[in-house]
Amino acid sequence: MATIYAYVKIYENIDHAHDFMKGKLFMNTIRAFKEHRDEAGELRGDECEGIIAWYQPESVQVSFAGHTIPSADIAAPIPVHSNEVLRKNAFCIYSLNSRGHESVNAETLADLKATLQIHKSCFGLGSHCVVVKNATEFKERVEKAVRSLGYPGSLCLVDYFDEQTFSGNLPKERWGYQKRSFFKHQREYRVLIDTELESPKPMFLEVGDLSDICFITTPDEFNSSIQLKLPDGSAA
């Protein structure tokens, strides 16, 4: 199981960063992320959000009115979406986690540091970031807030599948937590809530003041400040 060391939420609007510090977590619908079109390559939108299956062309056959389209003529993989997933509200945050680094030593410490730094592809999300320095406490407060609403909800790391080779149904218990490997540098952690409304709207999850476990900085400053040190004195 991956260890989460901290969370980082990136914002363009500093007022939104301060709202986060106050414990107001904005949760848009997954459908909104699916329909969002990025303007400057910020990778906020994903037309494949809410999928429950992903089929490579060679694994499907399309027929209609007695006509069949050969697999070779299907240009791209076919995603299957679910309204049950698309209606959910999601809070998404960058996580500094140990995935890919099950063991660390002096030789691999620099690689872990590079993994924990905010990837440059995420810088388009904004010029400010809130760093959650107590991951355990943050998770406990969010879980408490979700329970208080009385809606079905969950919290988990997002998994990334190889969109070039994977074909088939995604496991139902992971619906809403599966994305293409194109987005793997986001190392995303999600909170999902199902209000069970046919037409859900954006909402705020109120978790209480977070200023005691957070601070505001910039992505560049955060990356340059990361330091790792092992008990044997090895550092990166």
C-alpha cells in the first residue's frame, strides 16, 4: 500500500487557495471534468472521465442495418461511460505518495525526490498551491465531513491504466478512480460523493479550518524546498 506523505492543491486564484485553508473544498461533478475543454494545456479536463470500460479497436465489432465496420477501420479505443459515475461530485488533489518506490536506499533517494516534486505538466493548473503537511489529519477531517452529509462517499488514490494496451471492463469498486496513464503525473487523490440527484450541482465540502496543517506557497518554491534524508545520513 502506498504511503501518502503530503497533499498539494494547485490554484490560479489566490482567493480559492484561502478558501481551501478555511476548509471549503470545492467539489465539481465528474461530468463537468469530462465536458471541460482546456484552453492552455492545463490538463484540468478529461473527456474520458467517468469511464467504466475501455476497448481497443481489435476487441470490438460495430454493426448496424446489416453492415459491419471492420475493427481495422475503427480509429481509436472506445470508452464506455456511466451516468452513475458522471453524476458524482469529486474533490481532486495532488498527492506525494510512495507508489513506484516500495523500498528506498541511498541510490534511489534522488529518484524518490523527483517523484515527489510537482510535475511540470501540472504547473498549468495555477501559480499558487496549498500544501497539506499532515496527510493523516487531513484525511480524518475529510472522512468526518463526508460522513456528516449522510451521502455515499469514498476517498482513494487514482489508478492509471495503459490506454495503449488495456482493453476490457474496469473493476466496479474502482469506478471514478481510474484514469489513462496520460494523466499519471498528476498522482491524484480523490474524494467522491454521490448526492444521488439526477442533476447534481457543484458543492462545497466543509471540513473546518485547515490553517493549522496547511501553508500556501508556489509550485516552484515547493519543488525547490523538498529535502529527503535517510537514517544513514544519505540525503537528496
